[in-house]
Amino acid sequence: MVKFFYHEGAQKFTRSNTKGKNTNKTPAILFFLYNIFIFFYVLGIRAASLVNKKAKLWVNGRIDILRKIEKALAGNHNKKKIAWFHCASLGEFEQGRPVIEAFKEAKPDHLIFLTFFSPSGYEIRKNYPGADHVFYLPADCPGMAAKFVKILSPDIVFFIKYEYWYNYLAVLKQRGISIYMISAIFRPSQPFFKWYGSWFRKQLNNLTWFFVQDEDSEKLLRKIGIGQVSVSGDTRFDRVSTIAGQEKPVERIDEFCKDSRVLLAGSTWPDDEKIILPFILENKAKFKFIIAPHEVHKERIDGLMSEVGPGGLRFSQADQTNIREARILLIDSIGILASLYRYAFISFVGGGFGVGIHNILEPAAFGVPIIFGPNYERFREARDLIRESGAISIKSEEDFRTAFGRLADVPGERDRASAICTAYVTSHKGATAHILKHLHA
């Protein structure tokens, strides 16, 4: 997905602004190109939906969506105010969840309206009890955005991390609705900070306030004249701390772990598994293994089962008898990984041999040392934990064996790394409180 061409755009520019005269040709051209891109992007997804299940969910979930939203909101007989939260996918939802729940508790007079861009978020959280309504976000076409905002008529809007939809933010700005960006992160490589990025920079002015993760992001924004910003930290720390503090055992996992030490490989891709599977298949005594792949469709799980052989067991087929005998447990369901880390002695987090690592804060919150691949530079928590020796980055199967041996066999090494992880998460909590305090000021 191309984030910075159409996600990160929110300049207030419509034909009504020019009163029939094109006084600024450059914005008009960019506005036109943006909407052309959206048109072809949607067209591409529709074509892909003929053969791709996820694309089909994306398309079907938006059929007649404005009518469905209007019908859902017709039940708001008390005319409650509406707080709209938008997340790209499941990861952003988990990041925004602490704010959703804190806002709901602080503002019981508001309805919580939650939208997702991706099926991987919507299909898993469409029954989330913390929201009054959950929908897909309609495509960011000018007419669609205007109709959606008119029907919803939100009183306050929160976008999580990096969702910058030009037409939606333009309409919201035009209607005088406050827009907040939660846990935003900025890097010099983004178009806002490039020589060609003036159009993108101007669009950031549509937002009422940026709650950014770090001082570097604040400095970057202030350098381009964006002053509506404060450093709140990352709300993910609040979320993973809440999960770690809950006594929520996962059914049958205790039986699997028993007295064994467990390596949990979470959010893995095939390139990650090429690194760890040879070791897992050789290690037949000291450890048990849980593998939770990033994708859990049937073909993916079938392929993994064929690789791990007779020692493997699908979690969905586990019972009290066969789970005790299994040595490798494959998690073929969504939504339980964060809670599984409580059972891990060592964790391996996937994605580092692809575009970038997945959430390492989930194991860190439980004090579980972390191993991951080489593509982690975009993630501050990874850089921090490597520097503090709470995490280890690897580049090869040999590196993995060395890192695992260090944590598993060197006396005191695992406990030291565990304490570092726990302290790191604890010291970074508080973003949600900062955001709520600002909103109440």
C-alpha cells in the first residue's frame, strides 16, 4: 500500500475554494491526480477481488455502506455526540484501543464510531464491544467522503498513527471538526520533509493536533511550521502493559507448556521460518515451541504442518490429551498472540527478514527476551532494546542459534534481558493519560 501518496494528504482545497477560478494550478493538478489515483486503486482492488479473498472482503464490506451507516445511526434517538476513531488495520487498532476505552469512560455521552481500512482489522474486531458501531471506511473519493461525513456528523475525530486521507480530512476541516492524530511518528524520509513535499506539508495544517511518539517527530514538524504538536509517547506501551497485567490464561496452553521452557515465534513469515525451523526440528528435548504465523489461512497452516512433521499440532485441533504429547504447537487463530507471550521463555518476532519486524512490545511487556531479523531500523523500541541488551537482532540461522544459546544456556543472561524488557515498557507508559489530559484542558 502506498502510504504517502494518498494516505498522507489533507489540504483544504476544493472547487468551492476557488469560486470557479483556478487561482493555483499546482494544487488543482495534485488534487486531480490524487483522485485519479484513488479511482484506479479502487478499480485495482475490485479486479483483485475476483481471485483474492482479502480484496473480496474489502470490496464486499463496502457495498451499500453509506445506507448501512445511515441506518445504524438512525437508532441514536438521544442524539448523542459521536467520536469517530479510524484505524488502518489490526495493529493500529491495538495502538488506539487504550485511547478509545479511556475516552469512552471519560465521555459516556459520546457514541464510539470505529472504522477500518483493511479487512485484517475489520473482520477481527467488527464485534469489538468498546465501540457502538464498527464499519469499513468508504473509499476516499470526494463525493463519498463528503456524504460519509455528512451522515456521520462526528463531533471529534481520531486517526491512529499515519492515516492521512486527503478528501476526508479536507471535508472535516471544512466543517470545523477537530481532528487528532494519535501516536504519530515522522521520519526525514517522508515526503513532508523533502524538497518536493510542499503540497504534503500544507495538508498537515488540516489537523487540529498531533500527539507524536518522540521528540524527533516533534522537531521535524516544527521545522516545517507545524506547531500543533506535543510528545505523548506511544499508546502501544499502555496497551501491552494492560494485557500483561491481566490474568487471562489461554485455554489448553498450560497443558502444552507444563514444565517445559517455550520458544514462541510470533507473527512469522516463511523467510523467518527458514531461519528458525531447522533448529526447532533438531531440538527434541529441552524446549517446546509455539509458532504463530502472521497469516493463518488454510494453505499457510497446511504448509507449516508439512514442514514440522508429526511433532506438530494445530491449536484448533488440540485437546487435553494430544496437546500434552505435542512438541510444536501451530496457532491457527487470530487475536490471542499477545496473551500467549506470557508462556514464553524466549521469543522470536517475525517480519525482520521482510519489510520490517512486527510488535516486539508484546513479549517485552511480559519480560520475555526477544530475537528478530535485521530489518528493524524503523522501530525505535527495537533500536532501544538492542542497545540495552533486552533484544538481539540476527541475520542468519547461525546467528539465531548463537542468540538462542546465549539466552537459554548462559547463567543469568535470560533474567537480565527479561528485567531490561520489563523496565523499558514500564518506563514508557502514559501516552493515553497525556492525550486525555490535553483533550480535557
